[in-house]
Amino acid sequence: MKYTILGKKTEYEQWFTVEKATLRVETFAGNGNTMDVQRYEFKRPHVVAALVHLRDTQEIALVKQFRYSSREQTDGWILEVVAGLIEAGENAEQACVREVIEESGYRPERMVKLMSFYTSPGFSNQLTHLYVAQTLSTMKVEGAGGGLAAEGEDIETLLFSLDEAKALLSENKLVDAVTILALQNFFLSLSSTLSSS
């Protein structure tokens, strides 16, 4: 199946870009049938996210911060894995290491790539690169963690035993899809491998 971009226009451009496109798209009906549609694309830089796993204490570090857009269904402060934008000149793993130190305060000893995925492909081009950041309780970086005040971040790092982290999932205490995916992936396929590494 094919599509043709008939036109594109930038509707908004600040911290993100909104682009409006007019397309001609082949339909599943076949026989050369097409339809003309308009779509909006929310353009953002790609991001990284990491589940921080403390191997020696068998704990998971999650971060808590205020997320304005979550306030209608929560009190606004939500638990998440570490996450952030990939900056110019960085690859995904370098960005992830930087974000783990900035937000959680732990220096990773090993990064394990889980997957890359779109969280909202219906309207956004943003790709998320998901990792497990393995570390030790002794690898806390003095003065690190809590995010960057210059970026408006105020982040608390919380430690959960593996059983407590499982309970966050089973009791529906998490609302961030990336965090849910990271924990489910960890517990379904990686915990035994990573715990002994």
C-alpha cells in the first residue's frame, strides 16, 4: 500500500512542532481506491527511558514528579521510570546514562536495551528507547539526582523491593505507560537474567 503527501504546513512551532499534512492514501478495498485525508503530527525529539535496578539490594528506583497533564485523573505527582530527551550529539544510551544520573542520582554500571517504540503513533513522531539501568546501592553520585532546577525539575527518587514494584502493577498504582511497560518487561522476561548478572 502507498501514500502520497499532497502538502504540509507547520501550524505551531515552539518547544514542539505541530505539522498539518494532506495525504492521498490507498485503501484496504484495493483496486487503486484512495482517499484524501488530513493528519496532524506532533513533532518532538526522541526520548530515552530507564528502569533503574539496584542489583545488590534487589530494588527498583522510580522517580516521582509533578506532571501537569496528569492532574485530571491524579493529584499530579506520578511515579515513573527515569526519562528525558536525547540531546544534540548524544546517542540513546549516552542520553539514558545522563538522565539516570540527573534524575535518580545513581551511576549505571550496565545498560540493557529493551526496545524502541512509539507511544502515540496516531499523532506523534516521538520514539522512546527503553533500557534497564543496572547499578548498585553504593553507586549513588554525591549531589546528583532530583533533576535539574534549570529545567524546572523537582524529582524524588523512591526505592521499591521487587515485590513492592510488582504490587504497583497488580494494584494499578501506576498511570505512566512507559513505566508499566518497563516493569512488565522486567518481570516477565528479564528479572531472573538481570538479577544474577
